[in-house]
Amino acid sequence: MNIESIIYPIASLGGLGLVFGAGLAYASQKFAVEIDPRALAIRDALPGANCGGCGVPGCDSFAKLVAEGKASVDGCPVGGPDCAKALAEIMGVEVDVKERRVAKVICNGNKEKCKDKFDYHGINDCVAASMVGGGGDKSCNYSCLGFGTCVRACQFDAIEIVDGRIAKIIPEKCTACGKCIEVCPKDVIDMVPYEQSVVITCNNKETGKIVRKKCEVACIACKICVKACPFEAIDFKNNLAFIDYEKCTQCFVCVEKCPTKAIEGDLEKRKKAIIDDDTCIGCTICKKHCPVEAIEGELKGKHKILADKCIGCGVCEAKCPKKSIKMN
């Protein structure tokens, strides 16, 4: 075999490789797309869930938009306040950290409390079930169907189907990415503040007479909660009560008054005010501001909380100039 027939092809291929390699190296330098170093820093500060909760596909895209000033530094619901602060520092801006919010299923109409229209034996999926019988097997067309579409959409195992076939959110695991809201065909999932204990768990906008026949725990549009709220934190629209969380003090008065228990709230969590006798100066400010007259005492005298009247709203604690009142 002629050795030249081997060497020449190898040399030719090697030469072509060098030429093409040099060309690619030049092209990579000539046509390189500059990456903002802040985008890389932002990407490293993000949790990496790639859930789309920010409104764009993936953390890389979100990091680029933040670096370009086209997205807010607090736009990542998964990262929360700490992530927002980190991104704000990278961008050299200030951020007003919002209160953490989590998803909440605003329905308690399980199989026992909400009547069935028929027995459903179809695909185990809320979207499929909602297309049958004019909205699913439950008599209330606004209720949670409980077939777990939201459970499968949640990347953080923050949703479970409990007894009675109804979805429940695990607040500690929820990242507020919004995927469950996107897939729910009944629009029965909403965002609420993480610390919010008092929530109206009904989404039915029909009249009270109709609703009463369908579900035991539905809002019947009686407006008792609206009238009972000492802080005007409950309003009424489309036959349904709703809470203004910025006004709500979680005094639980609406929970006590609601005749159908359509307002969720653990009364055992209700706080009570306590006045420190050593620091109370008897200014009567707390007494004047108490919405339920649960404080007694004369000017310049020691004041006392009437425990059986106190609703735990915290107004007295906020108004006390000497910080003599604590909520326990």
C-alpha cells in the first residue's frame, strides 16, 4: 500500500478541520450576543422552579426581562420576599415587599354538603367532568369537582383531594405559582394572604333561594356578615359576599354570624387583648376606639378588658400610645 494514499487524505482532512475551526471561532467572536451579567446573577438568585408563575416560560426568560427592566423584581411568586430583595439588590432598586399569598379553594361543598345531580363514571379529570351534564355531577355549578386536575398541575405537592372529594391547599407548600388557577374549569381557586384565617369559601353567584337547595355551606346572600362586620371589611356583589383583606382584622365576628358556615375561620385562633397594669396610664384611647365596648375604665385609672366581649381585632393594641396592650 502506498503510504502517500493515507497521509494526504489525513492531512487534507486535518487542514480542513483547522480552517473550519478557525472560521467558527471567528464567527463566535464576531456574531456573539452579549449577555447582561445582571441577568446571570438574577438567574442564580431565582429558585429554578421554571413553573411559569411569573408569566413567562422559564427562569432564564424571566431573568432576562428583569435585567432589561421589562419585568418587576418581585415578579417571582415562588421565590417570595427574600428573592425579591435579592433581585432588587442586583438591579440597584428598592422593592416594596408584598405580603405572601397562597392559593385557596373557595368551596367547602363536599359530597355530603353539596348534592349530586347524577353519578359520574367518566374520565377522572375536572375539565372532562365539567363538560358533562351542564357543568359536572354536583348540583352547584360553581363547586369544586374534586377530580384532581389541580393536584396534577401543582409541581410542589401543595394540593390534595380530601374526604368528600374536594381539593384542599396546603399553605406551607404553596408557592402561589398560579398553575392550579389556570387549570381549574370552575374558577374556584383564588389567592389569599398567607396569614388570612377568615375566608369566604363559596363561589356561587345564584340567589339564596336557589343556592340553599343545592349546598348546605353556601353563601345564601343574607348579608348578615356585611351588617355584622365592625370594620366594613365585607362587601356584597352578584349575590355573593367577599372580604376586603386589607380591612379585615380577623375578629371572627362574621364567622360566628354566618348561618350556613360559608365563612371559614378557626375560632380557637381568636386572640384576646391583655392590658399591662404597670404601664397603662388610663388615657382612655383604647376604650374610645374599641368597636365592641370591650374595655372599661375611667380617665387616669387602670383599664380592663372584658374578655367575654373582646373580639381580638387588635384595634386597642394599635392605638395604645404606651404599648400597654398585647394580643394573646
